[in-house]
Amino acid sequence: MGTAQSQEQAEPAAFTAFTRFVLCGGGVGITSSFAVAALASWIPWALANALITVVSTLLATELHARFTFGAGGHATWRQHAQSAGSAAAAYAVTCVAMLVLQQMVAAPGAVLEQVVYLSASALAGVARFTVLRLVVFTRNRAQAAPTVHTARPVHATAAPAGPAVLRYAA
């Protein structure tokens, strides 16, 4: 029974964390997509994406540490470094998606670029959520989880109880 109950409690926590991840990470991601588009008018798109990815990763990691995964405080350097690894993979996914778009469409419009970029970001975001939840912020969740102690078995050393004692026990 305890196992079924703990599984029931884990599912809402995962759903809540994913909802917060989408709100925090998605908000930063959408803002970043506009920042990349604006910055790309001055510098090459890949460089603009790299710069915005660094800034947005730092911001999103802090938000995820404080709100999404329940750490309640600043992200550690270890968490920032691990999050940066998942962000580098997300950066690669968005770059490949945009390069494929450039190869398929000679002059894509801004709307098509945003659709492709945000779609690639969403796909990478689901993968990032999994990595952040299972790897980066695992220690914080493990520390916050209540410890369950089981009673030690009692060994009878006295003589067996007689019928009169058993009647009262029943």
C-alpha cells in the first residue's frame, strides 16, 4: 500500500514540475527567440543564438532551481554546468533545424523561422526537462523526500502465552 501511495504522490509532483518547467523555461525560450531574431539582424544568426542561449540558460537554471524542481535557492555551479550541457545539446538541435530550413527554403520568412525555431526548442525542451529532473536536480529532490523508517522486528524471548492471555489479546 505504501508503494502505491508513494507512486500516486510522485506523479502529481512530476506533472507540477513539468508545468513549472514549461512556464519558466517556455517564457524564457519565447523571449529568447525574439532576442535571437533581433540580435541576428546585427550579427550572424548562429552567434546570436549562442549568446542568447548562454544568457537564457543561466536565467532558466536559476528559475528551475528556485521554482521548478523545488530547490528553493540558487543553483549551484555543478547544476549550472550540467544544465549548460543540456543547453548545448538544445543549441545544436535548434542550429540543425535552422540549417535544414535554410537548405529547404531559399528565403524563409520570419514567421516560418519562428515556427521552426520554437518547434525545435520545444522538442529539445522535453529532453532537457528529463535531464534536469533525473540528473541535475536529483539530489535536491532526494534530500527533500521524507525518510521512511521501519520498525525493527520484535523477537519473543519469553515463554509462550497461555490460553487466558491469548483471550485478552484477541
